[in-house]
Amino acid sequence: MSFSLTLFGEFLAFFILFCIPIFALISYKIGKRKTTMPGVLAFVGGCLAVFPLFGLIFIALLALKQDLPKTSPYAH
């Protein structure tokens, strides 16, 4: 049985292109709660999705970051 490296490369390229918008969206959603610049985090998360392991580590570290304090108009 022969194994085609071209097919494997196409699958890998598709997987990476599929991960980029997903990682960017997850980074943006988490970044809205954790920082004041979620757009920059979405860009960095999308760029790191080229290497999915780095993207997952970035999202994990972002999830562990403390949330921004909630501002309430009734707080003293």
C-alpha cells in the first residue's frame, strides 16, 4: 500500500487554514474578558495557529490570566 505525501501535505495545510480563524475567534472572545485589546490578541492567536501547539499554549495562558475588574455605575 502506497502512502501519498502530497495528500498528507494537503490535509496538513487544510487543517492549519481551518485552525487560524478558530484560534483567532477563541482568542478574541477570551481577550474581551481579560484585556483591553482583544483585537491584538485575536491577531496573535491567529498567527500562532500556524503552529497549532503554540496556538493552544497561547489560548491556555490567556485563559489563566485574571479577568478585568467589572466596572459598575453603582460601585463606590
